[in-house]
Amino acid sequence: MKCVICKQGERAPGLATVTLQRDETVVIVRGVPADICQDCGDITWKKRLHGRFTLRPKKL
């Protein structure tokens, strides 16, 4: 699948690091399944994980 950012690279499954911040609290999550552009490095999280990372910071 072509990258939507650079329009040249191909996306491939891989593991990414996600950094979440709320106020003074920072959480780093390693090994998050994602599609990563082999050219520009843009990361797209797997859809099933997106809700988990956008909702959980409220509970920190």
C-alpha cells in the first residue's frame, strides 16, 4: 500500500513506539503494531489500537 504522506514509499507491517502526553505525565509504549512507510517512516497505527491510545490518557 502506498504511503499517503510521501506518495512514494510502500507501507509494511512493523512495530512502532508511541509517546502519549497529558499535562506533566508522559507515557511511552514500545512494540505497537503499525504500518510503517519504508521511505519516509510515517507511522499508521492499526485501527483496532487507535481507540485504546486516544481514550486511555484520560485515566492517567
